[in-house]
Amino acid sequence: MKGILLAGLLVVSVAGLADGQFLETFDESEVQIDPIGIDGWSFFTGDGKATIDLRGTDDGHASILVDATNDRRNIWWALIKHRVSEGMDLDQLARPGWELRVEARIRTSHAPRRVNLHLNTQRTTDFHSHLMEFDLPEEERWYTISMTTRGFLVQPGDTVFAQMALMDWGLGRYRVDVDEFRVDVVEAAVAGPDLGEPLPYHPPIADAN
């Protein structure tokens, strides 16, 4: 792959990819933060009393730190989120056969645990679509996971966000290291299979009859 890294965007020319891909390698010791996730990373929790922090390290990755020791019901969730559409060719994405692929290289302090990857826009109302979950069976091991959308509806001028979330991990303190996070516009037919074992969120249940 040939490319130029510029302000968090990798401009590439590869079969199956459009120009203007989002790439975050967390090489700096400080992570760029933006509470709304436009010009940096947003991070927050919900449905409980867990807290979250996102920090850079001197080892070339970022760490998501979650403290759920004050939670009670273990239904909390925590996520990081970033705009990924700046510089993307959304006209290309609107053509048949072209989709978004989000990919992350991560490791966790505890296992087995589950994370999910999700893509949405400012118009999204169904936050269960374009979401896949991934089981990570071993702690302190690097995994690369990816999720490709199917029929992602986007229009020129939309703001596209990518996010990664933790849900219901327990009532302790947890860490997720993120070495790389990227989003590409891909031609689905030639992009190849996703990495890891993507699991649909709330898959359809077959009729008992």
C-alpha cells in the first residue's frame, strides 16, 4: 500500500479502496480529544455509574480506562467515537457495491470480553444496524477486528462517525489498548472477509413454527 498520512487521514490508491481513508495510529503521547467527536476523540459512558478515560501512552498506542467499581447492575456501556468522513469521497460511497469498513487493533486487560464496532451518521436513528460484536478470548493479546457495512445509507455532506464500545464487562477496573483504528471506503466484492469473528447484535430469531 502506498499512502500519505496527513492530519489523521491516509490518502491511498489501492484496488478496492477509494481515496481519503481515516487512519489513527496513536503515535503521539497525547490523544486529540473533542467532546463531540469531530476534531478528536469523544468518549463517554451510559446506563450505569461506570467512568471512562482515554489516554495516550509512550508505547505508540492509546488506552481506554473504565472504572465500574461504583456500578451496581452491570448494564453499563462505554465507547470512543470519532468523525471519519473528513476527506472521504462520499459520492463514491453512495454508488452500488461500495461500503465502509472499520478496523481496529486492540488488546484487553481481561478476558473473555466482548467489544463492538459501529458506524453511523448525524441522521442515524437505528443504532443497532451497521454494528458487529467481537469476542476476545485472551487477555493481553493483540487482536485485529473489522466490520464492513451492508447498504450503508450516506449522502454527500453527511458526517460519518465510527465508534468502538464495551458493554457489561463487570464491576471492576478495565483497560483496552488501541494500537490502530481505521476506516476505509471499500468495494465490498473485492475487499475480502472481515477480520475476527463478527457477531450480529440482536440477530433475527427464527420462527419457532
